Amino acid sequence: MGFIGKVVDVILLLTFLSMSLVPPLLDAQALLPESVVPDVLVRLYKWYTVEHQDYLLLEQPAFFMALMKLELVFTWPLAVINLYGLLNSKPWFKSTCLIFGSALLTSTTAMVGDMLGSQKPMADKLAMMYSPFIALGFLAVLRGLLLPSTKASFANGLTSALKKRV
């Protein structure tokens, strides 16, 4: 795998890491009662929704709540699995990466489409915040379809690349 493949894997590593942390810590708050969530996370969630006027989180339309459930039940576990698969060069990584990318691409496109079609204030700004996840989903799909699996562990390759630079 060449330089571009390694760059793609680093970008996906950061994506899988963030998608392993954000859904259970923040996105789940749209579905859980406030009393079961640590106070610091509740304050962060409320700050974000008010600061960015994220009407999807504030109004919680039915389609969005369904996508949040899908994210927690399907996409979040795939992010954790893909994080493990990428770091340990598992042979099934390409398949799960393709599935993850398809799910992320589809759900984010629905949300951005709603934002662009709405007349809500700050919807364009929100769409710009959510849009990179469309690109990340597309990148994961391409990684699953095009780039070959690596022979050596990604973590070992990253470590050796860092040692070469030092």
C-alpha cells in the first residue's frame, strides 16, 4: 500500500476513533433520560445544541431519532470493530469498512439534505459541519472497494514510519 493508502488509513483511523467515542458519549443523549448521563456530558451536549442551533438535536424529528438509533445500534459498533480491524490488519476489514462507509454516507446525506431543504436559521452552517462526514463515508467505501489489505499491522507500519522521521 502506497503513501495515499497510508494517508487514507490515518484519516479513517481518526474517523473510527471519533465515531467510537462521540455516539455513546454525546449522541446517545438524544435517546436517554438526562438523569443517567454524567453532568459534564449533559452540559457539553446542551452547549453544543444551543451554540450551533442544531435543530435536529433540539427538535428531534422522527427521521433523525431513527438515524440516531441506527447509529448507536449499527454504525457505532462497526466503528469500534473497524478501529480494531485497521490496527490489526484483519482480513475482514475491507468488508466492514465498506459497510460502515455506506451507513455513514447514507445517514449523513439524509441529515444534510434536510438541513439544505429547511428554512431554519443556521441550517447552512450546520450542513457545512455535517458534510465532511459524507466525504469520510465515501472514503471508507472507497477503502473497502479499492485499496488492498495490508500484510503487516497498521500500528507497526505507523510506528516504523514515525521512527523513520525521527
